[in-house]
Amino acid sequence: MNLVDVLLSALDSLRANVLRTVLTTLGIIIGVAAVIAMVAVGAGAEQRVQAVIQSLGSNILIVLNGTSVSGGVRGGSGSVISLTEDDARALAAEIPSVRYAAPAVRGTGQLIYGNVNWFTSIQGVTDDYLIARDWVIGEGRSFTRAEERAAAKVAVIGRTVAERLFGGVPPLGQTLRVRRVPFTVIGITREKGQTPFGSDQDDVVFIPLSTAKKRVLGGDRVRGDYVGSITVKVLGPEQVAQTEKEVLEVLRRRHRIRDGKPDDFFVRNVAQILEARAQSERVMGLLLAAVAGVSLIVGGIGIMNIMLVSVTERTREIGLRMAVGAQGRDILVQFVIESVALSVMGGLIGVVLGVGGSLAVAHFAEWPLILSPGAIAMAMGFSAAVGVFFGYYPALKASRLDPIEALRHE
Amino acid sequence: MAAPIVRTRGLCRDYQVGGHLVHALAGLDVTIDRGDFVAIMGPSGSGKSTCMHLLGCLDTPTGGQYELDGDDVSRLSRDDLARTRNRKIGFVFQTFNLLPRATAQRNVELPLVYGAVPRAERRDKAAAALDSVGLAERAHHLPTQLSGGQMQRVAIARAIVNDPVMLLADEPTGALDTRTGFEIMALFQDLNDRGITVILVTHESEIAAFARRILGFRDGRLVEDAAVTDRLSAADILSGKVAPP
């Protein structure tokens, strides 16, 4: 008996009872859909982490000012201004794995160009900062050391600011006012897009740190040598954790914090935070895998059950097939193929549901979706394997029937 | 004369039933020649079914010898028995045993499927077999779309499609009305006239009267082996030339 004949007769018998066929395959359907959703969710989470790391800058630690506790009242982040430009220089000088330690201050304010105004984020930075955070200059140039030293009134603007404030006018060389101080636009950064949390990273104006402190944001909380944050760029991803420890040591020593006293600054390891989140998403993926595994097994048992019923129902047919010359092997193959057809069909429906479900999640939860052909193939492979495994025993039972008994079966 | 189709020597089949040994068939010696039409008769428990199962290679004897078409088949394995059934024997059952979801054509092809006959040849042979039972135009009907008589004709076409050395029919008219039964018997007689050996199991003497030879069983033994003297022609009865028995 060749494979085509077996397949045809398998499909015949599945078609004979469509509802039963679909109900039987439900476990497989759910299992396969879960496998596909699991892989899609996992890959999507991974991709999102990568995207965040890309947009915040890779291999960075962000050092922020700490909190004050006075009389039991706790101030928020930055309520103690303890970080200085000297701290930044010390970090760069003392820790070999630090490539840049870029101090920065930030504030907000109104920008004015002609009769247009725009409220945005103002960042006082150095050229190092732009490099550390993976900002790329799209047009024009970044600040020079001389401009940083001289507190020159030059600005590098983000793409959004360029569009909102200048409309169609080429911004390079134009003068805009940042909190009423006139600046010359010398560069425009290349678009970074939204953060994964939804804020527009391109809605920003960069000015030299020195200029910001002296002329624009100086009245705020960062006077003298103090800065708002230090962005530490580490040489490689595997050195981030070690560097974080060294940054803590250096800053505690410089700030003369005795053992047992809390830090007056924070070190944020962005990658680590994201990694933790990715980890929780992976746990969710594992949960889905467990669901998938359990429902594949339950589905397999369902298939076994229905195949046993089918063998009993079709005992006379088996007897007849044997009478006209079917050998045990022919019957075995026929029922195994039938079981596999059942489970693979469930697998196909599961793939459709899994892909559809993943698309729906991606659409409504704005979750990046990665459908992997490998996962689909794997899910189909699993369902076929379930068909073989759970169909074998009923098929073996069928193949061992006595033809006389089988023909007599009512 | 060619070797007989069936030759048995002391053919036995014992069953163990609740600690007792039951001799369902206790030493059968019979020879059936090519082209014969044999009716096997006897009451329930007489051993006629056991005899048919053994002759049909559905069962293995516990003793004695059975030569089918010149080959000793009394000690064959299950798979070899299946091969032998496929090549040499055509079965016709009381309840037709057609596959309900397969067309007449595909039902008739079934033995060829297990005989690994190529698709095109299968189609031609099945069409020819259906034609010879007068159902050529019903080839693509499902069993549910056929009458009882037509279903039995499909079953007969299935039995002859592989050019077997003999047809084994177990109460082939048992589920049919009298007239349809005569039609089926006319078909068997026609096939027999064309040279096919037919062995018929029945408990109705009217049906046995269409055979050439009657084997009577009782208590596991052959008690009667007689040629039919006044053989009936089912075709004549159908056409009204002869009154039905």
C-alpha cells in the first residue's frame, strides 16, 4: 500500500466526522499556538531590549545625583547635588575600562526662532556625551573643545526641534534663542525616534556644558562645578558590571562617604534594568512553553483516545482489509498516518491561530513581533511527533486484530 | 488434469474453551477441483465456518495439511497468509463489508492496493470487474447510494478483481430479498461458468441447489459430499422459465 493511498483513506476517515476531528485536535491546536506565541513573544522582548539599548547608547552607566534625608524627610532624586565635573574627570582617569565619563546638565525651556517658539529639553553636554549616548551628527558638526572651554553660544539641535522651530528653513547657521540667550545652530543630530517608553528623543537642544551652566541653566540647581549627571561609557559589554563597582568606589571615596553610610548618588545600569525585564518576559515565555507542552501531551492523549475509539468502530473495516490482503504492517501504517494527519491538521490550525494571535498582540500591545519560520517548523514537527507517539499504540492494536474476530465484530 | 484448487488431509482446528478442548473441525479430507461450485452446509456449530476460515487462509489449522492451488499453506505466517489471500482468494460476505466512504470503484480497487498494483492498472482492472458484474455505470457511487443487490455486486467485483483461484462466499444472499438473492446466485453461476471456482457457505438448501456439489458438516466432521443432481439455474428462475424452489 503506497503512501498516497494511505493518505487518501486517512483524510476520508477524518472527513467522516469533522466535529470530532476538530475537538480531538483542540489540544494540539492550543499547544502549537502557544509554541508560536511563545517564540514570537520571546523574540519580540529580546528585540525590544536591543532597541532600547541602541537608543540609550550601548554599554553605559548613568550616574545621577542622590537623595537627601533631612529630619526624616526624604528628597527626590537629585535633591542632593553631589556630582561634579571633577568626579567625571576622575572616573575617566582612574578606571581603565571607562572610555568616556561625560558630565551633563539638563533643563527645559522655551526656544524662539523668528516668531516661532517651542518648549523643549535643554541639555548642556560635551562632545563626549553625544558619542557616549550614540548620537550621530546628521548635518553640520558637534562642539569643539575650544567652544566648550569658551562657553560658546552654539547649539546642536534634534530633528524634532529642527522641524518644529525652523519649518522649511535650513537651520544650520541660523540663530535661535534658548531661554532668551541667542545661539547659533551648528549641527543637527540624526533621528533617533521614540524611546520604547514613548518619549520623543529628538525633541532636544544640545549646548556646551559650560555655556549651559554659565548662561542658560546656571540659575537652577547646578552651580559652580556641579553637574546633573555623568554618563559613563564602558569599553565593552562584559566590563559594565565591574565598572559599575569601580564607579561606586571612586565616587564614595571622592565624596568622603564613610562605610555604612548611603551613597549620595545613584548609578543606573540601563542594560541591567532592561535585562531584568527581558528576564521576566523570558519567564513568561517559559510559562507559555509549559502550557504548550502540557496541551501537546493532553492533545496527544485526546488523539490516542479517539484513535482507540476509531479502531473499535472500524474493526470490521480492519477485518475486511486484512481479508483482502492487508498485512499487519499495512494496518499499522494506515492508523499511524491517520493519527499523524489528525495531529498535523491540529498543528496547522494552531499555526494559523498562533500567528494570528501574535499579530493581534503585536497590533494592540504595540509589541514588536518576530515570527520565526523555525518555530513554526518546530511546532509542526512536534505535532507530527505527537501523532506518531500517541497513534502508535492504537495502530498496533488494530494491526494485531484477528481477521476472523474483526470480521465478526458487530 | 491440473492440480486441484483445494486439497486437505486430516485438517483440524481445535479451540481451548474454558479448559475444554473443542474440535471445531476434526480431520477434514476434501479435494475441490478447478471450476467446481461447492456449497458448504450445516447447522450452527457444525464446523462450516471454521472450515471456511481455514480454506480462506484467515486461520491456521492446529493439525493436518492444506494445499491451496498446489502450495502447502497450512503452516504460513500471518503475513504470508495475508499475501496468499490477496493473490488467490476473493471473499464475499453476507453484509457486503464495503468501505462506506469510498466509491464502488475504490472499493473494488482495495485488494489491488494491497497487491501494490500501479494506479492506472488498478483503475482499468476495477472498471473491468465492475463491468463484469453489470455495474460499470455505478463506478463512482458511494455504497449508500446503491441497493443491497448492487452493494453485493460491488463486493463480488472486489472479490474477482485480483483474478483469484477461488471465490469464498459466506452467506452471500443472507441479507438480500429472495429475488435479489437469485440475481446474486445467477451472477455466481455466470462467473462459475466462466471458469472461476466458487465455494459458498450457506444454511439454505434452496441456495445450495445452485451449486454443483454439496459438502454437509455436522459436529466438526464432513458427513455428506454429494453432487447436485437437479441443479437449478438462477438465470432461468429470474426469466420465469423455471419456477422458484
